[in-house]
Amino acid sequence: MGKNLTTRSEDYSKWYNELVVKADLAENSGVRGCMVIKPYGYAIWEKMQAELDRMFKETGHQNAYFPLFIPKSYFSKEASHVDGFAKECAVVTHYRLKTGEDGKTIEVDPDAKLEEELIVRPTSETIIWDTYRGWVQSYRDLPIMVNQWANVVRWEMRTRLFLRTAEFLWQEGHTAHATEKEAIQEAEQMMNIYADFAENFMAVPVIKGVKTANERFAGAVETYCIEALMQDGKALQAGTSHFLGQNFAKAFDVKFANKEGKQEHVWATSWGVSTRLMGALVMTHSDDNGLVLPPNLAPIQVVIVPIYRNDEQFDAISEEANELMKSLRKLGISVKYDNRDTHKPGWKFNEYELKGVPVRIAIGPKDLENGTFEIARRDNLTKEIIAKDAVVEHVQNLLEEMQKALFEKALNYRAEHITEVDSFDEFKEVLEGKGGFISAHWDGTPETEDKIKELTKATIRCIPLDKKEEEGSCVLTGNPSKGRVLFAKAY
Amino acid sequence: MGKNLTTRSEDYSKWYNELVVKADLAENSGVRGCMVIKPYGYAIWEKMQAELDRMFKETGHQNAYFPLFIPKSYFSKEASHVDGFAKECAVVTHYRLKTGEDGKTIEVDPDAKLEEELIVRPTSETIIWDTYRGWVQSYRDLPIMVNQWANVVRWEMRTRLFLRTAEFLWQEGHTAHATEKEAIQEAEQMMNIYADFAENFMAVPVIKGVKTANERFAGAVETYCIEALMQDGKALQAGTSHFLGQNFAKAFDVKFANKEGKQEHVWATSWGVSTRLMGALVMTHSDDNGLVLPPNLAPIQVVIVPIYRNDEQFDAISEEANELMKSLRKLGISVKYDNRDTHKPGWKFNEYELKGVPVRIAIGPKDLENGTFEIARRDNLTKEIIAKDAVVEHVQNLLEEMQKALFEKALNYRAEHITEVDSFDEFKEVLEGKGGFISAHWDGTPETEDKIKELTKATIRCIPLDKKEEEGSCVLTGNPSKGRVLFAKAY
């Protein structure tokens, strides 16, 4: 029974694009580069949101909401920020349409031109720091620990569902602190929260590190990141947390009176993860049969499919199914009973495999006789016959086991795909061979990084936080280096 | 101890504007007409969202996300829809900025002009129905029961925080059905859910009805609404649910094969509530001392304020407070202990009154001696001394009582402000006097409704669903009428 899905080995990129659409996660819209997130995909995103939101609130953050539009002039106030975003900004220039002269078409009303153009936010530092100026007078007003869930727009020429879209959904935290130390701690804390979320909810192992100057956020002093590895050996930046120094406070004149009454500029962080995480989730675990979802993020954790030949059997099975659903729901497990008579069991099996439902329970006439259910797990496609009295506990354990197994599997894959290399030939060989992260010495200059990128398309994904002190020589220039950094091709 | 707040009788409008800002709900931003929703205000909105989202999901709806931008041409496809929204659309015309010739300023890059302008969604019927075309083939694909939480933009010339802003947050449900009957039932169901939410969570009594043709949503066959009454005698439309007939299905060619295999156009509804509800909440309950929040929507339901002269007292009080917090939280009551030593108790009392925290508990040295706490309720500003063993139960009951009391108070106010009138002189007299809803006969023509609006600024808020059959003559024209409708000046 085929899913008609391109396999990963045939064409990884095509496999991904097809899978996202066929599993009902998202699709392209009539608006160039903008996606529609379909209900099944959005349900996964909602689970991500709920968990992240809980983690943010537990660490003292509150949500707020800032305007979608940013006056053009705000952008120029932080020099490197505008350089980073100017080339991909959607710009609102008018505020009214009118009927054309033919009385039918509509056109932009030239009389309704804005005095100052508005940028659709690509990120909100500028509008938020313009606001914070009014919120901060004294050290008593600090810290400000605010997050917002929002849509942002970055006009991309080449887009891919979830991974790179003109509009995407994200959260952006923006905090303000009295001291540099506190701001750095906050930026590090948020990186750790992202890593915790990625590993324990998404089952995606990540490497924590800092970005090189080349890859740093436009306006940041330091960018912390978590980097994941996809099944095709390419890296994916899964979240970033920026220590912004006093750059935005200076650009927007945000000062506070310290305990001694002296005026100082405020210290800042910002941090975000986006619907890009959906892409990372799909690409880390899924296989040629479709999605594989970690139980912690699966909208449906268990599906029950009845197999019957007549109404009598159907009724008896439904009774068992309803009983089972009740017991599973009591444990907080989300379960669906697919009792549609419009589709055959085989079709349903296929469908739930494609959609990555972790556990499938089939109940047929034999099971009624024997007091058993058939339990299939999505990750390794194995099946077991389980006595029905033991099913609830079995399923509960299975969900925990699968969550761990998915993480372990991804962790093993990554372990096999971090390669230490000491020559540039080896570098290129590994990169074009099995891919993955390449751990190599680098002389610390942006020029060398650029050159390597030009020659190989690999960039420095991060300088790992657990980097070992190690004398070495740069893989390209031979110049001295004090430790290895991680290179990879990246999404 | 003054809040420095304009009183309602001095200037209701000014009172509202000041209160929203002083209670930290929202403020104007640097972007004309766009607001910043501050953390305290956003926390109330989050409570509204959570409750509404629960109600939507319980009735079979799922969330999804559609693009922010709508190609201009989509708008012209439904004729009355474009007429309704064209005059207030923010239009994206370019997708890039560049550095100006001075090397400093940035300007819109004229080479980056979009082929087709994009409208920032004022509502999403067009982009959603363009998407639904791909989702519907047969009756098996119906109904589609989808909602989205999103920001929308309607370019308003005169804006007011929450009530009318260029950008606002809302939810918009968009459903597709096989039959007219089912779609009408859905539209009615959603109106009932909104009414249930308004009355039981916001404690805001509402009248259910349908709009006249003049006030109908652009593109709807019937607009159901809930109408609330503010303390200044003006009405506020708090939610609408539209039966859209086959208008959008025809405009976007969305057909399905029915059970007999015949192609039919799909039937539609859409329904929404917005951050405008925040304005309704504030204006219904609050008083000259500040916000009054119904316990069901208060981010902080109980605040504990210690009153002490020395560390020993503070420690003893804190012990009591911590104990009390634990007990209240076990019951799901949100409670804050304000142990800041930077502010005096009187300042805190004032602050929590301004912010509408329903219950304030003060603990002082006397209370330690006597084994009592002082409990103050925000709605009627009364205080009681309660034995500490009885406090938890007392507070729990108090919260329920206040929720009911606020609704009753608002209901009484409304009852006193629905006036039946039978002459146009009386109509004008009541309108300019106590205001409120005026129940009057109307001849059913848009011309009469327009004329009355021109003469008095009052519009027909709704034709109530519980309208009594009653022969009468139109309050303006004397022409025959079969029942009374509700007029009011409105926000």
C-alpha cells in the first residue's frame, strides 16, 4: 500500500515538500511565498506554543503585543539592523483602494499615500525599544521581561514550506535589564530553554553555541543558538537568543536612573523561535512512510481502528474502543476512534502512518474472541498483540519509550555525523560525502569563513559552548587556532 | 488618595482613555492608529482567548493559519465585499528598501515594485475561500470548521484604544457546509457561544439579534450579532456571526459533489470577536476608582498586601501569606503576594484598585494578634474582617458572588435603559436624555433607517431574536410595522 511519496534517498528535498503537503501540515497559498498552515499542522504548532509559553512564564516572562507596522525611520536608527533587514522588507505605501475608471477593477488610490512608509515587521526590536523608552525611568522599572507571539514578514525570493516563507509565525522575547551581566544571563537562559524544549519535546538533539560575527543577528553583540542536524546531513538553526548590549537602548535613547541616581543605558536581549521548528521536526524524525511525530507533540497520540464485517461486530468493537478511550483520556492521552464507514481499515492504517500518529490500535473479531488488541508503533512499524487488560499501561509506557527512542535515534545519527577533520581536502570530502557537522580548526577571521563558504557552501554553524581548548591550525589557512568550531551546509 | 482619574460624569470618553493607559492595559504607539497591548492588558486578552478557544474546540472547530496578505484581485471577486473594505485597506506595493543617495537615509527601492499589490487582510474571507477551493471535492470533505487567531488591519481615521484601532487582534471562524440549513445553524450557534462567553465570563449582558441590511457585513446574507450597553448609554457591538450564503463559494468557485454526484456550491459562515471586547469589558464594569474586572477574567484574582513596622512582623505576616497562597492556588485561584518594600501599603491599595483586582487581603500586626485578615472587594469597595480559618472559603465564595453581582448590576442598568417609545419626539428625548436602547417601530426600509441616523446619530443595533409580533407604526414615517427594533447610538 503506497503513499505515493518520493523516498528520502531518491530526493530528500522533494520528499520533504511532498510530505508536508500530503500529511496536511501546510500548503502554498495564492500569495507568493506565504503558506497556509492547515489544521493538522497548526495543532502541532499549538502544542509547541503551549509548552514554550509555559516555559517562558515559569521564568518570569509575560506576553504583550506590539504593532505589525514599523515606521521606516525607526529602522535607520540602529545601523547594522537596517543593513540586515532592508533587502527583504514588505512596505506599505498606501491606505486605500478605489474603483478604477472602468467601474469594475480596483486600484490603489494615489491620493491615499502615506506620509511615511510603514514596514511590515521582519522583527520588532525597533518598535519595541521605541516603546520601552516610555516604560523605563528608574532601576525599579527593570527588568522588563516581555514576549510576543506574532507573525513577521521577510521577503524571501526562494521559499519552502515552514523552512523559509515570506510570512512566518514566531515568538520574540525582548527583555531590558539594568546590568550587562543580567542581560547575558537572560540570553543564555533562553538558549537553554530552547535546547530543553528541542530535546525533550521535539526529541531533536541540538548543539548550543555562539555565532561568529558573520552569522550574528543584525544589531547583536552576541548571538547564542541551538543547531540541529537533519537526516540529509544539513544543519538547521532551530532557535537564537541575542545579547544586544546597549545598541538598541542607545539608538532609541532608553535610559534609567540607577540606585545612585545616575543615568545609564539599558541592556537588552531578544530571542525567538518560529514555525521553522515544524520543518526541523518533520526532517529529523520522518521516514519514507510519512511523518513520525514524538508523542509529546502529536495532536493525536493514539488512534483506534475497528476491523469488522457486520454491524454486530462493529457494535462490540465500538464498546471496547469507547471503554479504552475513556481509560486513556483519564491519563491525559489524546486518542481518536476512527469509526468512519467511508474508508477501509487499510486506507486508515496508511493515513495514520502518513500523519505520524505514534500508536495505532486495531480491534478485530479475533481480538474480541481472544481478549486482545493489536498495537502498532509508528516509529519502527512493529506490531504486538497485547491482552486488553494490559493495553492502557502498555500504551502509556510505549509513548514514553517512543519519545526517548526518537531522541536516541536522532542523537546517534548526529554522533555519526560529527567528524573531526584536519585538512581542507578531508573537509571537502566529508562535506560532499556523508555531510553533517565538521569539527575543524579556524583562524578566527571573517575572511577565512567567507572563503570556505565560497569554496564549499559550508558555514560555521556555531562555536560550541563546550569547545575544548586545543592548539591547532586553521583548516584553510594553516594559521593558529585555539579550538574547533562546527561547519556544515545549512538550511 | 486619588488616582488622578477623570470621573465618568465629568467626561466619560476621557475617563475611558485615561483608565486604559493608567491601568496598564494598552497605550498608543509611534504608529498612527496602532496600539501596544501591555502585559496586564494582554493577560486579560489571553484569558478571553483561552476560554473562547475551548468553546470553539468543544463545538468541533480547529485552528489554522492563512496569509496576512491578500492579492488585490481577490478582493474584487465578491462585489459587496470590496465595496465594504476598499476604503480602509493598507496596501503593500514594494518589497525592498535601499540606502538613499546621501548614504544615510533609507528609502523604498523603486526597482522592487510588486507586480500585483497586496492588501494587508482586513478580514480573510477571500484568501480563505480561495484556499477552500482546493480542500473541497465531495460532500465527504464537508463541513470545514476552521478558526484562526490573527491580526487584521482596517485603516481608521479616528482611533481609540481597543474600540477602534488600525490594527487589532481577533479570531475569525470560516466554515463551509453542504446545506444552507447547516450553515445557518452554525452561524446561530456561534452567536450563542459569543453570548454565553460575554455573559458568563465577561459578565456583560448582551442582546442577540440580526442586523438590518444597512449594518450587515459586506458579503453576508444575514449578520447575527450580540449588542452590549455601556455605562454612558451607548451600545457596543460585541461580536458578529455571518451567514454568507453561497456568495463566496460562487466568487471563488468552490463546489462539491453531493451524495447524488451533482455539483453544488458550498454554503458559508464567518464569525469573529476582537480586542474590542477589552473595551466593552472596561466600559461595562469599571468606576471612578479604576478598573473593575470580573473574577473569571482577572489575571490576578486576589492580592495580599502586608502591613508591618519591622522585620519580625514582616516575617510573621509572610508566613501567613505563603500559607494562604498555597491554599488559594490549590483551588485554582490566582493570587499575588506583593511584598515589595519599595512601596507603602496605601500606594499598593490604590494600585490594585486601579487595576481592578477583585479581592484584596491585608494582613497587619492586629490581624496576627487576632487571627484575622481584612478582606476588601473591588466591586463595591466594602471590607470585612474574617477569621483566618474561614478566609479561603470566604474568598472562593466571594469570587463567585462578585462574578454574579457584576452581571446583575449590568443587567439592571440595561433594563433601566431599554425604553419603548412611540413617537419621534420621545425618541429624540430619550436618546439625548438617559440614552440606552430605544425600542421602537420601524417601517423596514433602509431609507427610514438612514434618515433617523442622519437626524439623531442613532442606528438600528439589531432586530432582536426575541422580537414580539406587534402591530405598530414607524416612529419616523408612521408606516406600518410588525414589531419593535432596537435603536441606539453606538461605539
